[in-house]
Amino acid sequence: MKIKMLLATIAIASGTLMFSQVWAQGVPQTVELVKIDVKQLAAGYRTTMVVGSNVLNDAGETIGKIEDILISSDGKHPFAVLSIGGFLGMGAHLIAVPYDSLVFGDKKIQLPGGTKDGLRMLPEFKFSAK
């Protein structure tokens, strides 16, 4: 009987300690869930398929290649890092353009109004050392 009382006391004490540790984690947070159309999303473009793709101008000429996709530090603004110029990877430099400026369709990625000369005038992008 004494053993049962001792075990019950230990169980209650350990439950109280575990609950107090969970409660001490801070203010409870809520996450807003959004219902999406998974069929429509599944027909979208995966980053693994976008990175490495050529970017075309309005005339169908290749003006660059997508090297990476970045998200701003606030998590709200995506950018495409394009490699422009150069030959066989030599002499090319990187620029960043807003991701929503790219137009996707017919298995092509276009940058309307983009020209090689216009892109060369943009400031060169360099990845952070972090």
C-alpha cells in the first residue's frame, strides 16, 4: 500500500513538473492555416526545375540563366538571381530581379522588356558571406 502511494505521489509530482516546463515556454502562438488548391499547386514550377533554366526576352533570345532563388529577410519578397554575360561560365556576373517580374509559360521563362544591355546596367549581386 505504501509503495502504491509513493508511486502515485511521484507520478503527480513529475506530471506537475513537466506541465510547468511546457507552460514556461512562453506565450502560446497560433498559426493561421490556409486552404489551398493542391491540384493547381502541383502543376506549378519546382525550384529544382527553375534553377538552371534559361531566361528569355520578348524576342525569344536567351538573356541569362537562373542561378538561385532568394527570399528577403522578412520572408515576403522572392528574387531570382540571374547569371548574365560571360561564356561557358567565365566572365558572367550575377544580378537579382523580383521573382514576380518573370513570366512562366509554355515551358519557357521570360523577362518581359529584358535586354542583355539593360541587365548589364543593373548592380552586380554578391551572395552574403554568412
